[in-house]
Amino acid sequence: MTDQKTRPETMGETDVIDLLLAQHAMIRDLFDEVEQAPADKRGEAFTRLVRLLAVHETAEEEIVHPYARRKIDGGDAVVEDRLAEENEAKELLMRMDEAGPEAPDFTQNLAMLRAAVEAHARSEERYEFTQLRGHTSEAERRSMATGVKAAEAMAPTHPHPGTESATKNVLVGTPVAMMDRVRDVIRQAMGKNP
């Protein structure tokens, strides 16, 4: 899979729900790629997965969840449940990123991360996306998609496999650093409240 295919900001979808559903499929594909990669290629594939998860979840938190809170029935509860799921997956992702793909428990942790991320995606699709599509206009969903793509374009895209963590943090950034940069860009582009 080329880096171009894993760059959400280049996707053609103009409806935020379609965009996020396509990203969920990309995330599943990247998990497959990491699982199947030979040891010397696993770090590069994992870096692309980390980037996609970081920008995807941050864009949802900053753009999609605020709309869901306001627009769907029981929006606060739905969003709080999704945030709890996201935080659990983020903690594991950050531990894995710090330990690296050479860690002895990497494969086991990857399986746990995949299960958590896929369960979260199914919950979003069922409880949040369906209602959001029914309670927002096409123009609102187009605007959210534009914001998501703009923010995601700002996240680092060049993996640097084999670098030590201090250098890696400067060149690529930890998942937290990526999320912070994406969050800043979104807030700047969309204003304080989307």
C-alpha cells in the first residue's frame, strides 16, 4: 500500500460520514498490512497506522463529536461512550508507539488494539454516524468533511523507521503530538466552535 493511499486528506469523499466510513476501511486495511508485514517492514506500516489513527480520531473529536452532541438524540451520552472507547485505544497505541514494533508483546498488543479500534468503529457507525446523517444537512456534512481533510493534511506523513525515540519525536511526532497538531489546525480552520 502506498503512502498516498493512506493519506485521508486526498480522499474524494465530500460527505463527512462517507469520508469517515472510508477511513474505517483504510484503518482495517492498515491493520492487515502491519500484521502481514515482514519484521523489517513492520515499523513503516505501523507508523502509517499510527498517523491515520491519530488524525482520524482527533478530527472526529474536534469536528464530528461536537455536531453529534448538538444534533442527535442523546448526543452527549453517545459521544461520551465513543470518547471512552477512543481513550482506551489511544493509551494502548501510545504505549505501542513508545515500545516500537520490535517489542516482544507487539503482536499481542496489536491484536488488542485492532479489537478495540474495530469495536469503536462499529459503535460509531451504528450509534453516531447513522443518526448524524439523519440530523444534519448535506451542506453541514460537506463542511465537516472539508475541515477533516484540511486538518489531516497538516499531520506528518513521512515515516522514519528505525529512528530512536527522541529523533522520531522531532521528525514524525508521537501520537499525542500529532493529535495536538491536528487539534490546533482544526480549531484554527473552523474557529472555536464548528
